[in-house]
Amino acid sequence: MTLKKKLYDIIFKSDTKPGKIFDLTLLVVIAISVIIVLLDSVPSLHDLHGPFFWYAEVVLTLIFTVEYLLRIYISPSRKKYIFSFWGIIDLLSVLPTYISIAIAGYQYLIVIRIFRLLRVFRILRMVRFNRGAALIVDALKKSFYKVMVFLLTVFLLTILLGTLMYVIESGEEGFSSIPQSIYWSIVTITTVGYGDVVPLTVLGKFLSSFIMLLGYAIIAVPTGIVSVELGRAAQNKVCATCRTNVPADANYCTKCGSKFKKHA
């Protein structure tokens, strides 16, 4: 077995003892790195241990950089890994430190490394969690276009309502421009209500009340869309070959074409 193949089995596979040890060690290092970033953001700790936090993060970033380059080198399909979800996360987990050398403050974005901890589900073979995650992803994919159309409609509605409020309030009491009024419309329709901009006219208060009530309905709609798709996905079956969710009455996998066994 070549060195490249041995490294591939250790770094990319978790069904061997060396691979599992490597992955679990990596997860511990990732957790330590994230904790260091969180502690460094505390002013009192930063004043006392700032240099230590910086040097520790530089060392950890170098370790992750070497790991990322190794993954590219030993990957059978380098392009596929680089543009995969994990490849992008691995890259983003090392970039903030290098960016912070030129622009201060960006090192705190290193907390994106916390997403690498999701590998624990693969490492520990938590099948139920993987199945649940697959259902959620499948439901989100199928409801994406419906939700996008709905959100576009809401966006256009907030522009219309914000413009109406600008006209009604005559540019007074915080409604100094249409963009400012649109900001108020978004804050109100999402039921956040900061209270920094408040209508004073009777018609403005009436429109504001209408938007508040409308906000509750708007929040419920995308939740309902995703919930319906989750219910459908839960009734689907999973292809044993490629792990794709397919309709329960399907005879063949829609992705790889594998035939399902019929139960008597």
C-alpha cells in the first residue's frame, strides 16, 4: 500500500482505527480552536492573554492548513473535494486567520470551524441522526422554490407598505425616506418592533396594526411549506446504494436507478 493510499484511509475514512483516532483528535483540536476564539473576544482575557491566544491560533491554523492541503493532495477527485460542502468549510476555517493579518478583527470568523464538528455524526456512525439530517435537507430542497417565491412576494410587499407609510407620515417622525420606511416595514412585519421609528397619524397607526397582524400569517406560511415537505419526506424510502430519498411507491431509485425489492 502506497503512502498516499495510507493517508487517504486515515484522513477520509472513519471505519478504521487509525482513521477514527485521526478524526476524533481533529474534532478535539477544532473544539479547542473555537474555545480560544471565544475567550479571546472577552476584553479582560484578551488584555491578559492576547499574545498567547494569537500564537495558539496561528499554530492551530497551520495545522488545519496542512490538513486541508493533504486532503486536496490525496483526494481521488481534487476538484470534487474542493467544491464540496466539506471542502468549502475546510477552506473557510483557515482563511480568517490569514485575512486578519491584513485586516484586524477577521480572526473571530474562525468560529466557522464549529461546522466541522458535524463530522462527529459520520465518525460515530449515528445513523438515526444522519437519516434525520437527510430528511431535513430533502425537505428544504423540495420547498426551496416555493419559499423563495413567497419571500419575494413579502419583499415586494414590504417595499409597497414602506412607501405608503412614507407618504402617510409625510416624511416625519423617523420616516425620513422611503428606504428608512422600508426598514420600519421589515421590522414591523417580522414582529420584531424595535420602536425606534413610530407612526403618529391615525392612518399610519391603522396601517401599522394591519402589518403587525399580517406578520403572524407571514411567519406561519414558510413553516407550513417546509412542514408539508418534511411529512412527505418521512414517508419516503431510502435507496441502499446512494442513500437518496425517493417516493414510497417507487420501484427504482430516481438517482442511481437501483431496483427496490418488493415485499410480499
